[in-house]
Amino acid sequence: MVYFLATNVEMMYDIYAELTLSDLHTLHSAAVSYCSKSGSAVCNWMYRNRSQEYFRNIEDNCGGIMKVHKKDNSGDPLSPINGKIDGLFFMAKNKNGIPPRYSYFGPVRLKVSAKELLHMALNLYFADFYCMQGSVHQVTLVMTKPGSESDYFCRAKLLPLSVTDRWNNPFLFRKGADLFTSNKKKLEVELLFTEDIDVFHLTSLDVACLSYCETKGRGHSRPEGIPKNPKCHICNLHCDI
């Protein structure tokens, strides 16, 4: 674990360019502990919300292909994946097997069968545990296709997770034929999926669908991302700030 003794956050980030595997083990332990007194919820769907213009561009100009893009700077500023790998963020929180009726990221929602998405990218890695201004914490997982460039990168930089080990991975795990996530009230599980997605193909197979939902907040993400709250004693390695 890296202990920061300086009082200036920006100075610390200049000194330590990237979280080490030891740091990630510590963050992972903190995230597991955060979920320890919670149960689990069936995860039938992974979902991604964006604007109408975003999905119209996919339909009109991309042949139905949702293309990956560079990971922003959301979360820990020292995360090894920031600006280094390409992906698409999906959320995993379901209630009674159904995603929430609202989103902070746009009114149009692509829902993909959780089993189908996991089948398309079999390897799973722990990447981050953080919060922003509020009390809700986020766990970031990365889903990669075995043998891909992103998979080799994650194998070297991140912590591999097993979908059959719910004690080490309460964030997204398989029990029997179903997938589950933690039902911790103030926890969101986000998945960076590192492959392009053929929306037309998946919807034609009835394993994905597009719909509208309510929006909250700004209704869109910030292109540069939002860094973690450096003063949180739950998800920071440096608690003396």
C-alpha cells in the first residue's frame, strides 16, 4: 500500500503516477468490506444511457455499431486504466431483476442481457473503488475478450476476478444459472466493456433493446470525467488529507 505523507493532493499525484497492484489489492479489500453486510440482487440486464443524438449517430453513421472510446479520468486519478484503454461503460444495478427507471446519463437506454454481455467478454478485472461528492460509492470492473490487447493490458495492471467466487467478488458473480450484484444501497457497479457492440445484431436476437427513461441531474456525463473525493476515508488509500 502507498501511504501519502504530503498534504498537497496534486503534489502526491505527480509523485505517484499510477496505482500499483498492491494499492489495488487494498482498494479491492475496502470495496469487499463495504459490501460485507449486504445481500445480493439478480442482475438480468446491463444498461447504458446516452442522448438521443448519440444513438441516432450509431444508427445513421456507424451501421449500428457502438464503438469503444478512451476511458476518461473519472474515479481515482491514479487508476491504471485512465486514458489507457478503450471501452463502453455499462451499469449493473438491478432491482428485482430490472434496472432503475431513471438515469443520470441520458434519456435513451440500451439494455443488454447480462449473460450475453459476459459471454462476449469472458474475463473480469477489478479496476477502482471510489466516490465523488456524495455518499454513493462506485466499483469499476473491466470486461475483456480473452487474448485481446485490452485483456493483456488488464492482466498486467489490474486484479483478475472470478465470477464464481462471490466472497472475493460480490460485485458481479454467478450463482447457478443467474448473475448477481451486491444490493448495497449506496453502491453502483459499473463495467467497462472493451469491445465494440453491434446494437442492430443484438436487438435482432432479442438479447438487447432500446427504451426511454427518466433523467436526473445534468442528464449527461462530463467528457473529462469526475475525479474521486480525496477526503473520503472509505475509498482512499491516503486518509490523512
